Amino acid sequence: MTLQLIGFIMSLGGLCGLIIGTFTNEWKTMGYQNEKSVNRENYEGLWMECEVTGVSSIDCTSFNSVLHQNFEIRLARVIMITSIVVSSLGLLIAVFGLRCTRCLDENERSKDRAAFAGGILSLCGGLLALGLTSWFMHGIIDDFYQEDSPKEKFVIGRSLIGAFLASLLCLFGGMLLCACSVTHLRFNGNLSKHLISKIPEKEYV
């Protein structure tokens, strides 16, 4: 039960991280490159881009028009929102299958199946976000090391790193939920078979 609860908490934390990472704006951070480091000047997310115009002044522009949205932005929005919806649905279903809750107590097999289904959905949500964030990171890194690129380059932002780590939490949390549920299902199945085999056959004349 402890591992199952840990898996659920990991999935819940991952879902919160996915939501924060998706709707904050530091997916890509642009700065000018000097001899030792890259200094931040402006940053870009899935919904708007912001420019630092002074010490404490930030000017943001929302991507309201489709013309402002390139292919990677539109794809990232769809996949991240899908990941959030799938992970949320997985957690909602997993609640009914947790051993620490009283839902479906009358049928332990259904309870384990609910936890397993929730784990699968959380795992799928994590995989979707992991694939998207890894692809996004690869594109940023590839552009950064292009020799013909200008001095102003995009680097990986904190929101993207957060979404990447959150996807790992959903992935491993879902795996724990699935593993615990499969163990319970097998144990209950073997126990039922053992009890049936203990009942002697009755002969009727």
C-alpha cells in the first residue's frame, strides 16, 4: 500500500508540474553570448513571449493570432494539454483503486483494476510530455550550436526543465501504480485458486 501511495503522490506532483510548466513562459530564454556565459534578455513560452526592457520592466506579447504560432508551438500546446488531461483522468480513476480509500471495497479485483488503469493513463500522460519536452530541448540545443547562428541564441528555460522533470514524475508514478496493482491482482488470483483447490469434491449418489 505504501508504494502505491508513493506512486499516486508522484503522479499528482507530476501533474502539478506539467500544469505549471505548460502555462508559464520560460520555455526558451534568449540572451547574448559573451566569452564565458549567456546573459538573459528575453524569453518565450507556449502562450506569449516576453522581453526584458529594463531592470524591473518586462514587456510581454501574447500569441493571439495563428500567424504568431509556428508549428512547434502549436504541436507543443496540443501535446502538453493532452498530457495534462490524460494524467488528470488517470489520477481520478486511480483514487478509486487506492488501498487507503474505501471506494470499491466490496470488490478488491475491481479496485486493483481501477488503480492499474489510472497508472496506465498517468504513464501515457508522462510519456507524451516526456517526448515533447525532449524534442523541444533537442531543437534548442541544436540551434544553439549551429555555427552560422547569431550571437543572440535561445537556451533551455526553467519552465521547460520543470515540465521535463514533471513528465518523469508522472511516468515513474504511473509505473509504480501499475506494478502494485498487478502484484495485488496476481496475489488475489493465486489465493482464490488455492482456496478452490482446498475444497474437497462432493460425490452425489
